[in-house]
Amino acid sequence: MAGGADLNDIKRRMEGAVTAFKSDIASLRTGRASANLLDAVMVEAYGSRVPLNQVANVTVPEPRMLGVSIWDKQMVGAVDRGIRESNLGLNPIVDGQNLRIPLPELNEERRKSLVKLAHEYAEKGKVAVRHVRRDGMDALKKAEKDGDIGQDESRVQSDKIQKMTDDTIVEIDKVLAEKEKEIMQV
């Protein structure tokens, strides 16, 4: 590349924003149990906050039930508390070193609030993509000003960055629409 913006780096960073968004909405609850539902749960363990998956194993024994096997029996209370405080609307049942978490039916109000949360995650992802675009455009302007690339090359790269941005935002919208359909499905 003669100069300007590193298109591969921009593409990689935009894909990273989409991956982060997909990870965020994977933790939103739909009607079915999913092991990654508890990915966002943080637990007070050994003096610091750690993700649940560092102190326990999550399984899906039934379509509407999650199982959590806690490795250290002293952590049972902390894991139970972490799940209850996670804002997911779940109430674990303690069974020795295991937790059983029945997934209640989602009422209309809860579904709408989950959809709203999904939209917030999508907006966060789009903002991240736009930041990447801005960084790329700034690099182009600087390269053009410094004489590293000409106006034509700058315009060509600028168009490529804008197309990447548009495509990435369309992808985020598509994932959001699928998740929204999944949440609203009764």
C-alpha cells in the first residue's frame, strides 16, 4: 500500500465490533435455555469479580432449564447472588454444589424490555463501527495532507471505508432483526 488508511486493519476492527455485539446479544434471554445466557454474569470470588464461567460450568439439561455446577463449594452463595443480581430475572435453586435455574415464560413486558436492550447493544456496536470509520478517514486526510497519497487515491480509499462501514452496519441490523424475532416469538 502506498499510504493512507490500513484497510485490512479497519476491516478487522469493524468485524471486532460486530463480534462484540453478537456476544452482547447472545446473553439476552429468549424462550429457550442457552448456556451462554450466563456469560455476562460476574461473581464475587476470592476478593475480585470474575465471570461465572471461571468458577462454574453451565449446562442445558432441559429446554427451559439451566444447570450450573460450581467447582468450589464455598462459591455457591456468591454464584447464586451473582445470578440473582444480574438483571436477567432468574431465580436459581441451590442443590448442594449445583444450581438449577428454571427459565420462566417471558411476559410481553419483559420481551419488550429485552428487545429494547438488544437495540441498545446494536447502537453501541454501530457507534464502535463509526469510530473505526472516523479513525480511517482521519488517517486518509493526514496522508493526503502530508503528500503520501493523491486526492484520487484518497477518494477511492474513502469510498472503500464508507462501503465497509455501510456493510457492517447492515450486518448489525440483520443480526438485531433475527434476535428481535427470536425474543418476540411466543
